[in-house]
Amino acid sequence: MIGRAVSPDRGGVARPTDGSAGPDAPAPVVDLAGVSLHYGKIAALDDITLELPAARMVGLLGPDGVGKSSLLALLAGARAVQQGRVRALGGDMRSSRHRARVCPHIAYMPQGLGKNLYPTLSVEENLQFFGRLFGHPALERRRRIDALTASTGLTAFLTRPAGKLSGGMKQKLGLCCALIHDPDLLILDEPTTGVDPLARAQFWDLIAGIRTERPGMSVIVATAYMDEAQRFDWLVAMDAGRVLATGTPAELLARTATDSLDAAFIALLPEARRRGYRPVTIPPLVTADAATGAEIAIEATDLTMRFGDFTAVDHVNLSIRRGEIFGFIGSNGCGKSTTMKMLTGLLPASEGQASLFGRAVDPKDLATRRRVGYMSQAFSLYSELSVRQNLVLHARLFQLPETEIPARVDEMVRRFGLNDVLDALPDTLPLGIRQRLSLAVAMVHQPELLILDEPTSGVDPIARDRLWQLMIDLARNDRVTIFISTHFMNEAGRCDRISLMHAGQVLVTDAPAELVRQRGVATLEHAFIGFLEDAGARGDTPAAPAPLQSVLSATPTAPSDGRLKKAPNAFFSPARAWSYTRRETLELQRDPVRATMALLGTAILMFVFGYGISLDVENLSYAVLDRDQTGLSRNYALNLSGSRYFIERAPLTDYADLDQRMRGGELALAIEIPSGFARDLTRGHQVQIGAWVDGAMPVRAETVRGYVQGMHQGWLLEQAVHRLGQDAAAAPATIAIRFRYNPDVRSLPAMVPAVIPMLLLMIPAMLTALSVVREKELGSIINLYVTPVTRSEFLLGKQLPYIVLAMLNFALLTLLAVTVFGVPIKGSLLALSAGALLFVIFSTGFGLFASTFTRSQIAAMFVAIIGTMIPAIQFAGMLNPVSSLEGVGAVIGRIYPASHFLTISRGVFNKGLDFVGLEASFWPLLLAVPVILGLSIMLLKKQET
Amino acid sequence: MLPPAAEPGRLAGTVLSRGAATIYRLGIKELWSLARDPMMLVLIGYTFTVSIYVAATAMPETLHKAPIAIVDEDGSPLSLRISAVFYPPRFDPPAMIPLNGIDPGMDAGDYTFALDIPPDFQSDVLAGRAPAIQLNVDATRMSQAFTGSGYVQQMVLAEVTEFVQRYRGSAPLPVELALRMRFNPNLEQSWFGALMEIINNVTLLSIILTGAALIREREHGTIEHLLAMPVTPAEIMLAKVWSMGLVVLLAAAVALVLVVQGLLRIPIEGALTLFLAGAALHLFATTSIGIFMATQARSMPQFGMLAVLILLPLQLLSGNSTPRESMPELVQYIMLAAPTTHFVALGQAILYRGAGITVVWPQFVALAGIGAAFFTIALSRFRSTISQMA
């Protein structure tokens, strides 16, 4: 028996193993044969053959990283089967038809608090979202949501965003979302990990209640808490991707001749894994008071933290002696982490003082930081660095002498058993090992104080005990002070003293045994629940869960015996797509900054480009090297300066000056008039005027050349008439130039219609680009994998709100063009709008496309920028007509829809055209839409691979 | 067993070098992060190779393959001679169309120019009646309209004059204008396109890489972790600045040598090292901007939007798409505060015109000043928001 394991047995939870499901239960709900799964080289599951009985509560037991989660993901259809056969609910999970058929009957809650929920959406909105995905009509959804929230005590929190719920409440909401469609198979992956004892007890009560209502439902749970496993009907003990043993809890206990599952599990492990295991023993704390005087490591007085009008930590007082193991126990969100952050100086306290080793906490005090090791709640090491690199980096950041680092790292590796994973990346490691690595990193600089925020959360019993053994060694042998927060009551029992925290306040601080004695109860867990109840923590839960009868049994669609009814799985269900549309819209609304930037930003950019990009070439600076210095030579120079295109700079003195000033880019043009210019000209000799044009910017140079040639001709003509008395030779023909569409050849009317396509391409694409990949990074993509929603519904549903936003954008830009810029719409507004609609469907589609094959948000952003900005600016005909482009650019220009919308935009704005005149540009747009959407749908995966 | 971790006396003297060591180590860490993200490596590789090659080879010469249509209502030897003067590469072979083909053709954007030679043109010319040819120009295509119409005018008139000269002699012009294009004698657009693309990509990558690296650390919670260690915000920031700057600088250097000089055979006039020194200063400014943007954005999607809004003006108004002097004065002044403006100026001066430090030092000074200013602003903003990041 490890520590003081507590068995929560509140409220008639414990179900007899032979509950409603009789001993001769129906065919197995799940059946695996020869299933293996590899992530790269690492084998997660190794040839598993297993049958799980239906209508039971089956527990998957085992340390972290033994393949429990992988197994559950396979069963739920979230992960693609690599090898072997997986059958669930009577069909092969490799068949996508079967998956589509059964997924409305499977509910899957992935590991991690609220992993498949949308944090900015409220409880109600999350539930509505899932209800819609399963095609329930509005009334039905209302009824189910009311019943589910009533029974889970969430009714009072319907409007609260899911991200702001406590861990326990998040899990209850996750459960509600899972139960909303009456699943026949409920798969829960560590649903209570990281949840406080009270919430955990409530969670299991809820499951038990549901099972009473729906005896036909099979439940498969993975858990790291052995005490929870005690109450399951049937257990599968797993280790290293293999099944160790199966059977009822009683059978397992009998087989191993042990009296607790903790011990039974350890007994079932292969000899190699058990080696070196010993139950945790805690030498008593040698009170230092007598010997060295009470040396205080941490002192906090009236420490308070407010976020706005919410008080996260309310006048907390602590005093922790050196070498003490001090526990911080409390529900999620009660202020434990915030207190710890204030003590490390990460958060400045709103009020009160904190000091470490007698020195006030000061974020600038780097010396104190060296004496503290901190391990935050979320895993926060560099996932891009290997285990060894992480250790070395942290050792160096703590400025250990370079010569000591290898030895120190070796010691950490040995002490924390990281030898086998030295070159692995943390992401590939199981949670338990990652936590060990985190602790090793926090210890690498030999701190005198360790602040550990839930270091054992989600870690299996053996790993947890090993961690504890390490901490106890540190505390007792090295006199390291340990300040630890935890959910595990058996861990709380190992601390010298604990503080129970609730709603920002410390309820009580004392030795664990003393607290149990005070409450007069049997276990610390009961004592804790007692203190919590005194403090009113039950407020968010109804005294007795309302019966679920109303939702489940009375539901017309509820299958009674677990047999599959024919699942409605149309190729495209507008209702499910709409569900994603609503969700995406809500998320956009909750992040007004993004939508505002999209609308305001484009307007600002329109101004910038409308006025800023000018294709008129004027104000060109030039200088003259006049070696003649006669009236005639000056007359020639004046001829230039009189033009509005040229601005004269200080005259040139010699070639060196000319060279220097042209190299610096000061002069676009340099003119040299040779000496004897006037004399030679009068004598009728041939003279040559030199002109150098800065060719660095070819467009400008070309224009300068044209201007100079024109002016030279003009001057000659003038000279011929006035000075030399010759007759101006009449031109044999004239050319009448008509500048059409833009008679003044002004930049603005040409640019404004060209800027609109560019902005309508880039901004909407950027908006959608992150929407899919973000779900991948944050985990909610799992809803695509395990609910009936199809890939096309998922993508098109997500796209719709962005199309609406982009069309708003289009309206705004058009309005600006007409009013502010005074560029009238000469043609058909309807044609322009139709073109814009097709175009924004493409551009939002391009964003989705960019995010279907990328894994990180940065990469998606890059693909979106590179895929839109460069073609839009360079190849779409904004500056140079597409027909004049060469090579790859010309190909891109011809097929890229931006070019065609540019033609439509200019056609309508400048040329007064309508559908008929622009028909040729509509066809490519019409074609581009299905192509980009088809590609996106193809590249999106319906399962994790 | 545990020695006291802090020994103030020993530490005090070496704070500076320890800071440098921390900055170095954190920077190495950034490089590892990048190296382990194959997608990013592919993208960086793409932007500095394929993207530059495509941009350089796609950019047309100023007047390149301009589409022109001719309506020949005369059908005389002279009108045929006129039609024959338009040929590639300046012009597409002219499309001979009827008079009623002008409007639809120009509406659809098939032609930038449409030349209408009236009936009896040749006989009117020979009779000295100076008939008019009508040239229709699509003035929404600014880049071709202006230069192109000048060309068309010159070529047609020259042809007509030559035709007439066979009948009437005419004296040559007494003054010749010797026009020379410096730095790019043939006005090849690819020279311009390739180098400007490098300058653009340097800006784009440095801002996004740095900003995104900071946001990623925040979203993954590793910033909090760093802050609990003896590491200052300035060190965190400097580490990102040098590491991401170095990556971009190296990529730019490789692109200049391999793609621009090697593959595209574009001559570089000035000293590569001087340009890279300028690029390093520019990167100091842009990476600081990236960090500043990351402190403003609360999430990656917001950062993405911000990036588009800032990058577009930074690039388009810097003077590497259209000449700076043609922009409204206000825009010119505002853009003086943007590092890209100075970087484009010094890039053009060094790479095309072979300018040395004596010529481009004002841009170096400006870039250093702007970089320092942005770095200071970003650092103070980073310091003040860092507690919200944790």
C-alpha cells in the first residue's frame, strides 16, 4: 500500500461488479486483434488482442505512455489503424463507412482538461454546437441541454466561457457534450486527471447516475488513479503497449494476492519494471528550530492578487521553514498557481509582501532566482530541444560553470532515470517522463527551494512514487525546501504541513494528521471535502443530481439496446456545416480585435496604396555639367528645369562629382554639355550632348529616357524656328493619342480598382489560414475526427463567416473608392459584386488550403502570405499587365484568380463594363472555387495518422 | 552537498559576460527550434531561391510584349510598313482587327494599344495634308500606357518620315543626344526584380520569424519558465534578434551569391560585405519590430493580421516598387521612419551603382538610429507586458 491512498466512496457510487450487465453479457463492444501502433520509431501499442465486454464500465489501467490513450483514440476512430483489426460496435474501424455509421453512437472525451471544448464559447454555446453536429432540432437541443446541465450543476454557468471554468467543471461540460447524443459507447480518456477530489467524486457520481439510467451503455475509461479503478466492472492492466492482465478488480486482487490495486498493479509488472521500486517512506522532519533557529525559506503576508475585479488570491499568509515539504491543496482555479507565481516573482502582487530567504521578492533580483527551482503546471520545456539539450541549456542559463555541467547533467539523468530518452524530443515522451524531465530541469542548478506546481498531475503511481522519493531525499538529505501543489490526497498526506486553499483563501494550514483529527474523519480526503463544504464549495452543484431520466430514456431517438439504428449520414448536411459556421462566428465575435483589424486595416491600406503608390514619374532630380557656359547651353539646361517632371540640383563640377552623386542615387539624370557647344552649333557642326540616366530602376529610367528625348526634340524645333531662322519642317503625319478609361493618365483611378483585389485576397486568406491549424494546435480538431461532421461540412461551415466578413470588406472598399477617392463605378455593380463574391470564396478557400497541410500556425501563416502577397503584387497585373509577364510568372498570372478579378474590377470601375463584357474573366473564377475547395477537402484528414 | 548557488562576489565582475553567454545560449536554442521545424526550413529555402528566381525572370522589361492591335483602313504600302515595325520583344506581333474590334478588345484588356490608320492615309501623307493616326491607349495600365505611347508615336513617325524622305530630302539634326543608361545598360528588369525580391524577403522573414517565435513561446508557456530563471527580458529579446537575424542574413547572402550571381548571372557592382553589413543593421530594426508586434498581438491569428497590415506598406511604399520621389510628400516623410526605405536606398546604391561607404553612410546612420529606437520601444513594451505573458 502506497502512502495513504484513499478510496472515495461517496454517494452510492460503487457499483457491484455484476451490476446491470449480467455475467453473460452480449457480444463484446470492442474487439481488437493484433493491433500495433507506431509513432515514428516508437511503438505505442504492440500486438494487442483484446475483447471488452459490452454494457460494462471498463477501466484501462497503467502508467502514462503505455498506450492507453492511443488505444482509446483507435476505438473512437480518431486515429487511423495502422496494423491489426479494430472492431467497435460491430464493425471494422478501418472502414470509413463503418466509422461514419457508428460515430454518432460513440462519444469520446480526449485527455486534457476541456481539450475538445472551445474556450471562448460559453457552456451553452459549446453544448449547442455539439447538439447541432448530431442533428438535433432546436427544441430537442434545449431539452437535452437543460437536463444535462441540471444534472451536472452547470445550469448556473450556462453563459460562462468554457475557458473560464474550473478543471472539474470543464470535465463535466466535456461529459455533457459527450452525452448529448446518447452514445452507446462512452470513451473517457483520463477524465479526472488534474481535477480536485470533490469534483472527481461528483464526476463519478454523475457517470454512475447515467449508467443507472442507461444500463445498455458501455463505458471505457483510462485512468491513472488506482483508487478510481476499484469501482470499475472490468479492468485491463497495461504496460509498455501490451496488456498485462484483464479481469474484475476482485480477480486481479486475488490473482496477485494483494489488498489494493496499486499494489496489484505493481505486482503484475514484469520484474524489470519493478526493480528498484520501494514504497515511499518519509523520515520525520528534523525540526531545525532547536539547532539552527527557525530559518524561514518562504514568507508571505497578506499576499493578494486581483485581476480586474476578480480576486484570485485573497490575503494569503504563509511561512515555510527551510527543509520543509509544504503542500498546497485545493480545487482547480482556487489560486494555487497564482500564489506560486507571485512567490517566484513572475506576477507582481497586487497587495501584501512575499519574501524568499528573508529577501523581498523582486523580479529583477537574479541572484535569488538562482536559489529557486520552479516547475510550472503546464509542461513548459522546449519541445524542439532534446532531453539532453534541455538539461544543458538550463544548466547554462543558470550559469553553472561550464566544466561542471556534464557531471551535473549526468547526475540528473541518473537520478531521474532519463538515460534511455536522452536524445528524444519531449513531445514523443509520455507525460510521466516529461514531468520527470521538468523536475530534473528545475533541479539542475541545485536550488535551495523548489516550487512545484502540480508536478505529479497525470503521472502513474510508480513514477509518482519515484518522484516523491526524489523529493524526499532532497528535502531530508539536502535540506531543500519543497513547496508543492497537488491534487492527490496520498501525496498531501506525505507533506510535513499542508494548506487547504479555496476560492483564493487559505482555509486551514496544519500537519495532515492533525487536520484529519480535527475533522474527526477517517481520511484526509474526507477532511478536505469537509473543509470545502464548510466554505460553501458545494454551491455549484445541486444537492442531489437531478435524474437524467428526462434526457436519456425518454429521448425518442435513444437506442434501447445498443443496437445501431441506421445513421443519417448524408453526403453534406447543411445543419452540421451550420453548426461550425455558428461556432466560427461566435469565435470571431469573441475576438473583436481580429475582425476590426480585418475591416479597419483594409480601409487604412486602401488609403496607403491609393495615395501612396503612384505610377506617375515626376520630380526627377537632375544636374547639368555645363562645360560651355554660354547663353545657348544655359538655355538648353533651362529647357529641362521648366518641366514639371524635373527638378534641378546643384550643377555638376566634374566627372568625379557626377559619378559620386549618381552612385548615391541623388541624381536620376545627368546632362553634359560639351565646351564649344554654342560655337559649333552656330557653325553648323555636329555636336553631342551627353545624358546619363540612372538605370537602377528600369521603369523610371525608361520614363526618363522618354522625357529627355521629347524635350530634346522640342528644344531643337524651337531653336530651328527662333534662333537659326530655319523653317520648322512640318511633320508628315500626326498621331492623336486617346488615353481611354483614364483620360488624365492619373495613378489613382488606375490603382484603386487594382488595390481592391489585392486586399480581398490577402486579408481573408490570412483570416482563414489559421482557423484549421489552430484547432490542430489546440486539440479541438478531435471533434472533426470523432463526430459525424464530414470534411466538406467542416471546411465550408468554417469558411462561411469569413466570406461574409470579406464581403463586408468589399462593400467598405467599394464605398471608399467611390466616395473618398472619387473613382466612380462606370459599369455594373452587380457584376463587380458577383466577381467579388466568387473571388473571396477563392481567397478564404486559399487560407483553408494553406492550413490543411501545415501543422503549426506559423507555417500556415507563412504559406498564406507567400501564396498571396507575391502573386497579388507581382503577377496579377497590378503594376504590369499579365500579358507582358514571362516564364513562371506569366503562368501564375494567367491562372491565378486575382488577375481575373483585377480585370473585372478595372472593367467595372474604369471601363463601364457588365457581365457580357467580362464573361471571359468569370469562367476562371468559377473554376478556381471548386478547385481550391476540392484540394482543401482532399488534403484535410478525417483521422489522425 | 549543495554549495550555495549564488556567490555575489564572484558574480559581480562577470555580469556582462554572463549576460552575453545567456544571450548566446538562448539564441542557439532558437536556432534549434527552427532546425526542428522542417516546414519553416522549406519556406525559408523557398523564399530565398525559387521565389527570387521567379520574381526575377517574370518581371517584364519596361515595355515588353505590349499587346497592340492595328486597324488598317488604308491598306496601302505605307500602312503595311507601319504594321511591320511592331515586333517582339517590345511589342507583341500586332493583331490586325476591324474597326469595331477596338472597343471589345480593349474592354477585355486584350490590347493596351490600338492604332487606327485612316483611309487614304498614304495619299494624304504624300499630298502633305498631315493626316492623323489615332492611337487608343488603355490608360489603366499606367506602366505601359505612358512609355508605350511615346514609343508608338516615335516609331510610327519615323517610319512615315523615312517613307516621305524618299520623295523629299531632309537635313539631319545638328545636335545629337547621346543617352546612356548607367548601372543597367539594357534596363533589364530582372536585375531590379531579383534584388528587390531579396530585400523584400529579408524584411518579411525577419519580422515573422522573430514575432512568431515569441508568440509561440508564450502560447507554449515557456516564457514563464524562462522568467523564473536568472534571465532578463533584454536577454530574451536580444537572443531572438541575433539568432533570427543571423538566419535571414545567411539566407540572403546565399541567395545573392548562388541565385543572383550564379543562376541569374546578374552583376553586383558594389561590395557584398558592405551590403550585408547594411542588411544586418536593417535586421536589427525589423526583428525589433517583429517583437513589438508580438507583444501587441494576443494570439497567432492576431499576429497574422498585424503582419499583413504592417508588411504591405513597409514593402510597397519603401521605394522598391515605384519611385519614392513620385509619392506624396507626406508619405515620403512618414516612410523615412521605416527601415525598409533606407535599406532599399542603400541596397540599390551598393548593389547596382557600386556605391561605397562614403556614399551610403547616411543610410547606415539612419538604419542604426531607427533600429535603436525600435529596439528600445520593443524592449520597454516587452518588459511591461511580460508579466501578462506568463
